[in-house]
Amino acid sequence: MARKRGTKIPKFITTLLTWVGAAVVYFTIFSLLFDTPAEYELRHSTDRMRAEYEALSARYDSLNMVVNNVIERDRNIFGILFESTPYDFNSDYEQQRVALHEKLLERTKGRMLKDLTANTDMLEQRLTELENTYNQLQSNLEALGDKSNNIPSIQPVINHQLSLLTAGYGMLMHPFYRTLQSHQGVDYTIPEGESIFATADGVVKEVLGKTSTSGITVVIDHGNGYTTSYSHLQKAKVKRREKVRRGDIIALSGNSGLSLSPHLHYEVRYEGMRVDPVHYFFMELTPEEYQRILRVAQSGMQSFD
């Protein structure tokens, strides 16, 4: 009995191992030839994602090509009209970011911590100075009272998108003489017949006719050392010695005088000296919009008068 039982045990184990091996081989072959429901769904999900990625990549390439074509056309038009190349602020900014990133990678953690502490201290000092300046400005504004209405502090045209200002203050290419000349105001490219607004309370000092190179021009004296002028107009809507308030319509835009195309040339003078009008749009611009319009003004290389 003992011998028979001993001979049956190895045979049972052999049979069991045979079935286990067959099951493993069957499962392996089945796995290679067929997908489980979960694997099937995962595989097809991956295929769909790959197809969507390829479609998005193709769409991106197409849009990128269109954008590059538009940029190139814009540069060509700019070159034909103004015989110059537009300044690329974004490219310059990206180069500065890359240079700063590479510079930071070269520093040790200790050095970066030391620089961060120094920069934080400097920012706190500047913040204190800025707060003191703000308080001083607030005191000056309160002292001015109603006289603050006589400071030119809005744009002379409706320019919510900040896209109409095309030439800033400084040395620009003259459209007719093709030489660099001082442009002591800003130009707004707008169609003829658009409303022009007084930028502060005052009295109309002069209304010049078409005979001057600046064309029809309105000059307003604001009574506190400030005067503003609005040139190349189609029609003046005010008369000499007439009182105006900030936001009043004083004229219609035009193309009179020595002008390349319909536009408004706007100037601000303080104590007889021409100053940059962009710095006087503070009443209607946020700090972000002010920075943006500064960049817009700096990007113009060609005046229109």
C-alpha cells in the first residue's frame, strides 16, 4: 500500500504541472492574439488621442504658417510705407528672459538667496519711497481742488483699444523730407470726421485755418501753464475765446495741411515747452494700459506730418 501511494504522488504533481503549463501557454497565446475589454478600450483610447494630437499638430502648423505670412506681409507693408523695419519688442523681451534664466542657472543657491534678500530690501525701500510720493501727490491734488480739471489728462480721441496712436514723441522719420526730425507731439490715425475732445477745461486761444502746414488747428489755454493743440482737422467746432470743458467735442478729424494721411496731431505744452502727451493720459489708463501705450508710442518710427 505504501509503495502504490508513493508512486501516485509524483504522477499527480506531473499532471498538475502539465495543466498549469498548458494554462500559462494558452493564456500567453490568448493575450498575444486577443485583447481584454480593458486593453481594447485603452488601445483605442490611445489611438484616438494620437489621431487628435496629429490633427492638432497639423492645425497648429497651418495657423503658424498663416501668422508668419501675416507678420511678413505686415513687415513688407511697413517697409514700403515707411522705408524702415518695425522694432520687435517681443523678441527683445524673450532674449532678455533667456539671458536672465541662463544667468540664474550659473548661480549657487546661497548666492541666489543673498540676491533675493538684497532685491527684497531694495523693493521695500522703493515701495516706501513710492508711498511717500503718492502721499505727496495726493496732497498736491487736494491743494489744487477744482484746478485739477485744467490739467490735460485724457486722450483727445476715443481709443479704448490703444491701437490708434501710431507715432509718438521724439525723433521720427519725416514723411515728406525722409529725414529724422523732432516730433513734438503724438499722432492718431483716424478717419476724417471723427470727434476730437478737449483734454481739460480751458479757453480756446486760437483757431488756425488751412493755410498753415498744421492745417486747421485748435489751441486751448488751460490757464495753469498748460496749453494743448489739435492739428490737421477737418472742421473746428469751437471759436476763439470760447470756454470748453474736458470731454467737449471741439473739432472733427481731417487731413488738412501738410499731412501724409487722415490723422490727428496732438501736443501738450507746459510753460511754453512741449512735453510728451502720453504721460498725461493718467485719468483714463490703468498702469498696465499706460505701459502698453508707451510701447506703442515707442514702436512708431514715422510721423504723419
